[in-house]
Amino acid sequence: MAALSYRSEALLKTLIERYISDGQPVGSRTLAKQAGLELSPATIRNVMADLEELGLISSPHTSAGRVPTARGYRVFVDSLIKVRPLNVTELRHIEGELGGSQDPQQLVETASALLSQVTRLAGLVMAPKTEQAVFRQIEFLTLSANRILVILITQDGRVHNRIIQADRAYNASELVEASNYFNRTFAGMSLTDVKNALLAEMQRDSEAMQAAVRIAMDMARGIFAHEPGEGAELVVKGEANLLNIPELGDVHKLRKLLDAFSTKHDLLLLLDQCMRVNGVQIFIGQESGYLALEECSVVTAPYRVDGQVVGTLGVIGPTRMAYDQVIAIVDVTARLLGGALSADSRG
């Protein structure tokens, strides 16, 4: 698409800001009053016609005014928007809610609720993925025959329990040897690095391995025998905020959206994808690639613990959302959640 002229940009920006504000189609007369341009009504109508031809605005059948399209919103957030920084009161509120002595799970729950409360939309936080966590300690306990309980403690203090099926039965001293090997060799490494190191070790001559290492390899096959990203947890708050939004009022579309909140699978995949992008990312309408979100916008940002990206948070709402406010809220919440989790991990 060719670059828009100054007056086209000004009128598109004014139209979108007005529509976001009151949800009503915007007519030429309103634009003439609010755009601050010395343009005749005929000129404004011509510019509106050009914007419509470019697919940036459209005309609802029941109104003479225009509304933004998903493509129009994309131009708006990419080129025309001026993000409104949080004021001191808003910032202190978020800092206060994410402060204090909260464990990691409580912090994730609080952040999701905060996003929902402050934006009046749906807030979502993908909890730190286990693979991104830092290994602190592991213990193996025999349950019965070849079944072993793995107790894995990560640097953030979270305890992860997993039952594995070993190749054979092990006695208590062998399991202690294996746990000592893990704790001595891998303390302070991310679980991803631990997994990669173990996979490399498995490629070597198993006959030459020490007994403790062979046992550890057997344990590792059970611990890491799951798909990447499996077990990631998504905390969603404020779904009810979306029920009273006119644009999302279609029963069939609303049901698909609520199903997405319920199953969480597609939302987790989307947030997992966002972990690989720095800063705030915005999906408008069909850009997310998920049918349930085609009438929505999703604003996300990754968050870091001790400098490492461990999860993503964001907001889901209608395409008609106050992007200038939501972008700042999501960005600040991501940074403050990461800071709170980092402080918690250092004890």
C-alpha cells in the first residue's frame, strides 16, 4: 500500500480515535469538526472514499458514517498511535499489587487479574515454562517396582512432581547416587540446558559411563519424555468483561471465544509464539491465525526472570480497544512481573 498523505493520515487517526471512544460510525461532519484541518466537506468525503477503497474503513449498512477495518487498525497501531504512558497513580497501583511476599503462582494470578481489572478486558498470563526455569535440586523416591517419583525444585522455589517408569527397579542408594549426580552437575543451569546436556551424554558409549551417570540417564529419559512446551499453564481472568461488548455479541462467535478460554490450547500456542519476539506484539482480527479470535485484538509482551524470557502475558478484547492505553499497561505489567519473579527467585 502506498504511503498515505498527511490529511489522509490525520482523518484516519481522528476517525479511529472517535470510533474507539464511543463505538459509533463516524460521519464527515464529525471529522470536519475534530480533525483540526481546514478542509471542505467535499474534500473530506473524497478522502473518506479513498480510505474506503484502500480497505482501511468501511460503511455499515445502517449508517452514513464509517468504521475502521482490521487493516485500518493495523495502520493506526503501526504508524499513527501515540501511546499514553501510565500516570503515577496507575504505576504505583500495579507495583503495589505485584509487590509483597507472593510466591510465583500468586504473582502470575495477580498479574492476570490486574490486566483484566485495569483494562476492563480479559487478562492472560502464561506461567513460567518449566523448560525455562533454572534447576536447583532433584530427588528420586521409589513408589513401586519400576515407578519412581521425581521431585524437581527450580530456582524460583517451585516444586514439580512427576512419576516416571524406569527401565528397571532401583534401590534407594542408587537413586541417591543419581540425584547427587544431577545436583552436582546441573545446579544453576536452565532445564533446557540440562536436557540438552543429557541428550548429548546419551550419545556417548554407555558402557564407559559411571554407574551413577547411567542411572541418571535412565531417569532423564522419563523426566524429559514430553513434548516441548507441554505443561505450560495459562491463567485467564476477566472473561466476563467481554460479554457486554457489542462487537462480540454474536452468540456463535462468543461461544467460540469462550471455548478458547476454556480449552486454552490455542491461546497457549499463540503466547508461546510471542516469547520469541521482543517487546509488545499486537494481533488484530485474523492476524492471530485463530478463528475464535477473528473479531478480537490480542496485545502481548514477554516477561523475563533474571534476564531470561520465561513467559508471556497479554490482553484480549475487541478490535475497538484503547490501544494507546492497553499497550502501556501490558508493557509495564510484563516488566514488573518479571522484576517481582526475579526478586522472588533470589529469595
